[in-house]
Amino acid sequence: MTSATHEVFNQVPPLTGHNTAADPALREGLEREGAGWALPEIDELGRLAGTAEAQDWGRLAERVPPRLHTHDRYGHRVDEVEYVPAYHQLMRTAVEHGLHGAPWADDRPGAHVARAAKFFTWNVDAGHGCPISMSYAVVPALRANPELAARFEPLLTNREYDFGLRDPETKRGLIAGMSMTEKQGGSDVRANTTTATRQPDGTYVLRGHKWFTSAPMSDLFLTLAQTPAGVSCFLVPRVLPGGERNAMRFMRLKDKLGNRSNASSEIEYDAAVAWLVGEEGRGVRTIVEMVNMTRLDCVIGSASGMRSALTMAAHHARHRSAFGKRLVDQPAMRNVLADLQVESEAATTAMLRLAGANDRATHGDEGEAALRRIALAVTKYYVCKRAPSMVNEALECLGGNGYIEDFDVARIYREMPLLSIWEGSGNVAALDALRAMTKEPHTLDAFFAEAELASGADRRYDAAVDRLKKEFTSFDDLEFRARRIVEQMALVFQGSQLVRHAPAAVADAFTGSRLDRDWGGAFGTLPPRADVAEIIDRAMPA
């Protein structure tokens, strides 16, 4: 192309027309974890995600964020959030492909793994993934009240997106949200001050505030409130049976760093009607299974963002030339791309192992439930911490263009910190892993049993397992050492999966850098022996 002043050349073509599900680590793990049967639908979703149309939905939903309308033109209170049509296209696609809750209605082995792969693949916008994730996570908690589960679970798992404020039992499909934290407590939900008062008809009336309520136009919300017995869990309908709007008042929407297509709000309950879920005073215990699901989605979302950013960096390097060579042929860039691929593949492979454990745990496998309990907290801590720095390095591969909002890697970069904060920031996740191993010692046994499956294949891996075991010879200063221990556990867990399942080039690069510490403080510092050619091939978009 020629302008009036110069010829435009050496520019990278748009990254469209590819299949986001073509990641080798994703496909191999999908087969390994028992969900290979889902590949046709996942490929369909991946091809859609690679289209210019779907990518434009994501850009538009992010650039034209939701708007809060507290009152209508006449002054009546309405508490509604308006979204652009692109947001609804994203939601409709996700729901129709079952990302929101379909596995709960599917008894096939691997259904939850298939759903994890779809969540990973449908990566055109992270914001709408929040209500999709919450809808998925609500179901196991709701089952603590069989009557409510019977009423709403079929609608929460139905593959039809039916937006609008109406009596939930008159709709064809439902979306669920969560409303847990308060301004004075944050992660310390036991500090909540919202009160719940039982009524003669068995319902409760809630009064109080919530500091973060995402997707406030959802149909149902899980929330926590204080009863005389302590913190309890409730289901709050946005619209009451019969069509009257519940007394949830929206104060404002959050002005966030990223995740802008998703409306996160501050709300007040002004005598809102709610139904008890589980026992009074056992609210935190009731939401434990919900936390497992949303933490898994934090890992999936981080791994997905890492892979997306890597794909953009690899695509750029393949087409851009500098100093007489394509970037992908420059030795320093090859080291960077290979290192990023190793990080991405480690995250994706660990994520799929956790999705498999989740699938089997939901079918009653106690050993897999124990592994999930500890490995999920460990991986949530580490992968969600690694994602921002890895995406930052991928952004830098594009040079100045990476810092420009026209290039989507900047949007991915702004999303990544959220996933480390959501469902417990770093210290919360690390301390929860320690809590699991001290209160439920069988979870640590399950972790090392998994680690032993890879023993004998790589001396560096074996040495890392031995070092980790020494951390548990003393429980002095355990909280002070929490991050150190959990990071080592995460690396061992990733290493155990790669040593057993990844190509030799990837496994060798991981154990040599992350476990044997032949590595620098930045990406692109793999040792010279690394087989970067084979590793980079796995990074390229198809």
C-alpha cells in the first residue's frame, strides 16, 4: 500500500481465520482427560473465535462499557444496566455452547473437561466470562437446597440466553451472579455486616451493602448475610415470583483497570427477599464447592490469556522483519518465544489435569477431590501470578504496537491481574493451600502421590520433589514461608504433568529452567541446549 508520503510495508497481517482450539497442549490434554469426544464442538467454537466478526464483538464490548441507569426518565427507580449488542452476542455464543452450566446436566465422563476447553478457547473477551463462570459455579452450591435446585437448575443449565428482567421461572434460561464481599472485609467474608431476618413464610429479608456484585443484571445471586446463627448463604432473585423487582439498589459501577465489558457494581439490599441455601450459620461451608469452580475458571482464564498473547506474539514474529531477518529467525527472539511457550504449555497442561480432577471429583472420586483441593489452590496462586508477567513479555514482542489499544494484546494485559485477585488474592490462595495440608493431611498425600507418577524420568524433577519435601520437615514459620512453599508445589505439579505428557523438548526446557534454575529473571533466558525449534512450532497459530 502506498500513501502520499511513503509506502507501507513490513506490516503484520491481521490474526484472523485461525482456530483458537488448535493449541497442541489443549488437544493432547483433552484426549488424555477423557473429553476427546468434544473436539468437533470445541473446534467449531475455536474457528468462530478466530473470525474477525467475533473479535470485533470482543473489542466493541470492551470499548463501549455497560451504563448504569438508576432511574427512568420520569424519576422512577429502575436499577438497570445497559449493554451494547456485541455483549449479548458474546453471552449468547457462550451459553449456546454450554460454557455456563451444561456439564451439570451431562453425565458423560469428561463433560467438565470439555467445558474447560471451551472456556479456554472462547477467548475473544474476558469480561462476559465472569457471569458465565458464576453461573457454572452456582449450581453445586445451590444443591444444598434441593427445592431451589429443582426449580432453577434446569434453567441454569439450559443452552438458551434469555436476557431481561422477568420472573426467573418464566424465562427459557438463567444467568447467575454472586454478591459476597463488603467494603470493610473483602476476602474476610465473616466480617460481613449485611443482615438476614427470617419471615413467617420462610423467606428472609436482607439489609446491607455489597462492595462487588458483578453482572448485576443476572437473574439470581448467591450472597452471604448474618443470621443469629452466623454467616449464612442465600439465593436472591433479581425479580420476585410474580414479576415485582426485588429491592436491590445499584449505587454505581466500578471503573476498572480491565474487564470493562463486565458490569461490576456496588449494591444495597433494602429489604430484599432471599431464600436460604444450606444451613443457617454454615454459609462459608455452603459456598466451598462454588469457590472450587470459580478458582478453576481463574486458572483457565489465565492460561487462555497467556496462550492468546503468545499466539499474537508468535504471529507477529513470523511476519515482521528487523535487521535483515524475520523476528522469528532472530536467536534472541527465538529464546523469548520458546520460553513463553513453555510457560503457556505448563499452565495449560496443569489446568487440564485440574479440570480432569474436577470432573472425576463431581462423580464421587475422593482421591481426585483431595488432589483438586490442594493442587487447585496451589495452581491458582502461581499461574494467576505468572500470567501478567508472561503477557507483558508477549506484549513487548510487538514493540510499541503492543502498547497500543488497537492491538489486542494490550487488552489481554489489562485483564490478567484480575484473575489473581478474584476468589482470593495471592496470600489468600497460598494460605488456603497450607490450610488444606494441615487440616486435611490426605490432600498433601494426594499431591505427592501425583508427583511420584513422574519420578525417575528426569533427575532435575526428582531433585525438585526432594527439595519440596524438606520444606515440610518443620512447620515453624509456615505462614511466613507460604508463598515460597506454594510456588515450589506449583512448579512440581506443572513439572509432573510435562515430564509425563509433553514432548521431550518442552519437558526438558521446563525442568532445566524452572526446576534446575538454569534460567534468568526474565523470559528469554532458556539454556542454550533447549530445542527451541520444536517448542516454537507449538506456539504458532494454525
